[in-house]
Amino acid sequence: MSRFLKLRFLFDAIAVALVLFVAYRLLVAPRFLSESAAYPAPAVRYQTLAGAPFALAKQRGHVVFLEFYASWCTPCRVSLPLVESFARSHPEVRVVAVDVGEPREVAAAFARAQRLTNVVIDPRGLSRGFFQLEGFPTMVVIDPRGRIRATWQGLNPAVQLNMAHAAKMLALL
């Protein structure tokens, strides 16, 4: 191979790597709000599938991940097992799956089928307004002070890495 072709191959590889990096940063990587741009999470209350109350305000002192989903959402079926796996391996954070807009029976059947462990329900869909949800799945990251620090919309195959990064970053506050 001539020297020119080797250099061209090297430059092509660098260009491809740069394009992939930019695409990742723009399309996949979560965006975090700065400390000064963070804003208080709404004081929402939900019911767990077991019927116990869940109050977001009582989670202060912990990093909280709220994964909003619906059973009809195909990307949620891919995302939820990843989120659940992260929750099992990181007990120091709170990971809560929020079923939005569906009756308890539908939410319970879906949670059993997906083997979800920490599910709360929002049968009236009020979370859409409280958290400005535009689609599912949507992850909302709340810092130990009860402030929203990030919102990630859509299917993200790297969600576990992003959650680990957020948990580490926010636990230092």
C-alpha cells in the first residue's frame, strides 16, 4: 500500500470517528443541567402497584431516576430491562418506573411480564404535565436536593452507562 493510501485511510478513520462522536453527543448522550440551571422537581405522589404511597419529596438525599413509560410503547420494552438491571446493581440510588396513563390492572400485568420491581402508577397521566413528557420512554434524573438535573427522551442503548455517570456525578453534591 502506498504512503498516500495509508494517510488517506488514517484521515478517513479519524473523520469517521469524529462523526460518530458528534452523533453520539448530539443524539444519544444525555444532557445535564448545570447546578445553576437545575430546578425543583414537582412534589408528586403516586401509588405503588402494591398500593403503598410514594412521595417524591421523601426521596431527598438520594439520586432518583424516574423512568416514565407505557405498556404499549415498543422502545420501553427494550429500555426497561436495562433500567431494571441498573437498579439491581446500584441499590444506593432510587430507580422508579412510572407507568403513565394506564389502569392498575394493565400496569400490573405489564410489570409482571417485564419483571419490574419498583413500579408506581399514574393512571390519570398527570406526569405528562408535571415533567413535560413528550414521549416514552423518558428518564428524569433528580439530584439529592430534589432538583431536576436531566431529562433523557427516547430509547438509549447506553442508558446504564449514562445512569452510572449521573449517579456518580450527582452523589458528589
